[in-house]
Amino acid sequence: MSGKLRKKQTVTRRQFLKEASLVVGGTAIASLALTSACGSPGNSSTTTGTTTTTSTPVNTTTNTSTANTSTPTATTSLPPAEGFVYSTPSERPPLMPIPGCTTFTATDRLYIVEHMWIKLVAENIVVIGITEKMSELMDKIYSLYLPEIDHKLTKEGYFGYGEAAKLNVEFVSPVSGTVRQINNELYIDIEMHVNNDPYVSGWMVTIELSNPEELDELLTPQGYTDLNAKVL
């Protein structure tokens, strides 16, 4: 898949937040984000590969409990960073619905308002990708650019770029660090992985953290869900 970039209709971080009407501090209002990825609760559905939703509702009681933990990425059995190689998980994460929307939040990771998720997978190593909400906002993604191995990232800086049917978006890094892996499978079939499976096979890069304390500043699953819930 070509990594060629087109600057026409590019949405920067500041522009994206303005268009999506997401305000740092927890305020969310009706906007492009809500109208393009939210609908009436009775018609909620998703095509994402992480789940198949029918008329049976998701068990929000269990998932909400998971989402309320302060550090959903924490674990007592993290592998060491040295020699660590991340591979796509075989299991799907637990999900919680975003009220009034057709999209879901994975409850085993952290988030930023720019619709990126981040998960601690080894000592000082995280994996990041876009959320299901971002996938819906962009629609079909047909071109993707990711950084090279050893590229240095800064928190709130851009680490990638995607061209899609509705939006061209620069992806924001939730943390500072060094790129250690890139998911090259995305270049083979962007739609299958990023559009249809953003929480699992759609992961983008792994990063070795330079400032692990930045994880404490991110949104919990419940916080991200509340921020994006449609006001009915």
C-alpha cells in the first residue's frame, strides 16, 4: 500500500478537536464526531472486527467495572523490554458501548481525546492505535503513513498520517518515546485491520517509553466513553 501523502483536506490535531467539538477537560457536545459515529441507542451496531452486535446488549455491568480501574493497562506479569516482540493478540478485548453511538470502547487500555488508544504490553513498552470511534469518523482508510523504527516521538506530537473517505488525519502520540515496531500488515490490507479491527490487528506501532509517568495523564476507558457519549 502506498505511503504517498496528499495534503488536501488534511486535519491537524487542533482542527480535528475543533471539528469534533471535544474539549480537554471532559466536555462533549453534538458535532461531526457525534453525528458521524453516533445514532439512536435503539439502532446501535458496529462492523468492527472486535465484536458483532445484534439486538442483544453488551454486558455493560462487567465492562464498566473494568473501565473504572485507574490503571487498566497495569499487570503483574509484564515481560521484560529487552528482546520483546509484540504480536497481534488472538483474543478480543472486553468492550463497553458508547451510549447513543454505534461504537465501542475497549476496557483494557487507556485513551486520549484525539481518539487514540494505548496499552502497556511489556516493561516500558506500549502499543498504540486508533479507536473504533476514529475509524468511524474517517470512514474507509485508503492510505497510511507510519514512522520508521527508532523514530523519536514526543507526547502530543504526530506519529502517523491517514487518508480516508471522510477525513485525512494526523495521528497524535499519547506518549513520548522511541518507535520499536511497526505493524507492516496494515500496508497489505488497511481496511481489514484498521477499519474492521482497530483494537486488535489494527495496532500501529509499539513505543519504548521515555517518560512512563505520562501514562498517569491519560483517559480511562470510562473517561473516554463518557467524553464521547451522545447527549440524548
